Amino acid sequence: MPPSRSFDRRAFLRVAGISGAAAVGATVLGACGERLHDPEVPPLPDGSLFDPNAGTSEFVPTDKATWRLQGAPLVAPTGDGALAGLRVAVTDLYAVAGRQIGAGSGRWLAGAPVETTTAIAVARLLDHGAEVVGIAQTDDLGYGHSGVNQQFGTPPNPRAEDRLPGGATSGAASAVAQGEADIGLGIDTTGSVRIPASYQGLYGFSPSRSAVSTEGLLPLCPTFDTPAWVCSDIDTLAAVSGVLLPLTAERPFATALSSDGINAVADAGVLAAVRRALTAWEKSSLPRLVRTDTDIGRLPDWYDAVSDVRGYEAWRLHGEWIGQAITSLSDEPRRNFAAAGRIWDSTYARQMRVLAEASDTITRFIGNSLLVLPATSSAAPPRQNDPSGERFRNIMRTTGMLTSLATISGLPSATVPLRTDDGIPVGLCVVGPFGRDRDVLAAVTSVGDAGLTD
């Protein structure tokens, strides 16, 4: 059975110095073998929990790569408000009362309890008039960025059909891109909303860390886990954000920063799209664009620190279960967990210090400005790319260098859709100071009027 989702971050950090835990986990992992498929994975439960008095309906989806469950609706609104009539695809990492969390894994689902309460983020959407139309697929336990799930299939990328959708908010983003949902609720731990938004030509928003409650969300890395969402248009993105974000007084930005060094991490296709957007930005009434530069020599080290912290915490949370189920996972999560089991306590402590220093550097660099940069280092890789192969890992490493800038300091970031010269979706990321989420959204709302967007 999956372990409890209860996680006390302070207690977690107190025990982070216990020696040998990761080493023991690595030994257990190594004993699991390298079979691609586990014949002992139990069959999926039927998930049939329809209450005829609840005014909802449930049906087995035909597109099982995108959806685990669908309904008309699956969960009805509990109130009325700004989101009335909007349809939500909830990533299968959130608790929905009366149903299980499947976490992108049939084996996890088979041992998961039926939830008795609904995650706070989901409940707030329902309270303001939205309806849940389905529970969307994800990479196994949310530990991947490709969107490839070898048990249920790879969700489509409707705006680049021969390319990957991106993960871990893969199913929810695909549902929005296909027009089957208006809101895709996901989790952005280290880019798991920003990446599919960029790959699928969607708007995305990842708020300041802790601005939106993670209660009822299956954790992967509590240091970074952040509820986040994708929408196909800026008005819907703003409406969802208005419901989920705390109220703050809005203050307009005077300046926006663009760094040639940071931008150069992206490939030529993305860089050309970003440069066009920045040229349009300069001619608009958006905050004054300041061309600057910064030393990017530490970006690889910062990315490694983010990866190690995510891996260590993921292993501490799920390593015992993974040790029994490793062969049932898809290739990318399996590789990620295998590496996670080899991260020592001392490495985690050292990398947390690296991140503290990096956070201070990033915060001082941004100051009271916006930072505008590529959302990802490339367009979505072709679907035939092996997510455990070297080429894909290199793409994710350079993309991770870009996403880490907001991840490290828990900064609010919006993804705005652009296109390459060939018409392939990519994204522009707009990052703001911590706590100024509504200010970032106000600036992004004006971006469409400036002619920057797809």
C-alpha cells in the first residue's frame, strides 16, 4: 500500500542528517532488477464510486493516455462565482473525495485508499463554480518531464502532434489543449507545469511557493512542490489565479530584465522566438525592458542542487514503496528514482546550502523587477525520443537550468505561448519577486495586447 501522504517539513529537515538511509534505500533498489515490466503488478480497481444522489456521472475514458477517470461532471460545483461553467482536469496527484489517487501508476492505484476529503486547491475551484470533468494522467508519482507513461500511454500534444506533451502535468495540459477542459490543475515541482505549457502552446502559472496550499496533494519534494495551472487563454488563467491566490495590493512593475547569458541557454529556434517577443516588448507599454547580463557559470551547479534535493526528498518519501515496485514504473521515473536512491544525507545537506546561497543571488538580481526568459531550452522533443536516453536528458538539463531560477527561490512565474519560425509551440517565462503573484499576472495580461503572444 502506498505510504501516508502526511509530511511535516520541519520534522523532515530535522532527520535529514540521519546517516545511511539513502544507502540502504539504494541497496533495496538494486535488488529489484532491471525488468521493464512487472508481471506481479495487480490489476487496476474499477474505481466505480458513483453516487446517484450526487448529481454527477462517471465513465471510463476512451483516451486512457490523457484521462484516468472522466465524468459529466465527475464532481459538480459546490458554489457559484468567477469560475462558473469552467471545466477542470485535475492531475492524478490531488485528493478528490470518494476516489483514489492513482499517481500515474496502476500499482500505486491498486493499494491507494479512497480519499475522504478533497484537496484544498480543488475545493476552492469547486467553491467558485468550476466543475471537475476528470482526473488526468501524470508521469509515475509525478517524477518526470516527458509525459511518457508506458502503462497508460503518452498523452497527445495537439499543437505539435509529432512531439511529446511534457510532464508531469501531461494529461491535464493535453486535456486543455484538446478543448476537453478549460483549466488543467497540476503541480510544478521543478517545472512540471511550465514545461507542458511551453510544449503545448498554453498559458501557465506557478505561484509563489506556499501561496496556494498543498494540503491533499501527493508530495514528491516538499521543498519545491507547488500547485500550478494551465489554461488556453489569459482571461481564464487570470480568473483561476484570482480564486486561488491570496489577496494583495497590486503594484505595477517599472522594469523587466532580460539577460543575454540566460537566454543563450536555449537553442536557436527558441532564442529566435524569444528575441522577437522582446523586440515587441520594447515597443509596447509594458514595463521598460532592461537588457542586462549575469554570470551563468553557476547555473549547472544550481540545477544539480535542485535535482539532488528533489531526488533525496522523493526517495525519503517513497523509497520503501519504490523498492518493491521499481520495475512497474516507466523508464524516466524509474531512472530518476534509481538516481535518487544514491543521494547521501551529506549531499542533501550540502546542496541545501548551495540553494540558500543561490536563492540570495537570484533574489538580489531580480530585485523589484520582472525577469523575462525562455520557458524551456527547446521545443518539445519528438515523440520517438527515448526519455531515458542521453539526448533527452541533455535537453532536460538545459531546460532545468532555466526553470531552476524560479524554482530555487519559489518565485511566481507565468508561461506565455510563442511559436518558432516553423510554427512549433515554445514559451516565454515571466518571473517576478516573491509574493507579487498578482502583479506578475497583471503584467502578463497586458502581454497579449502588445502582440507578443502566439
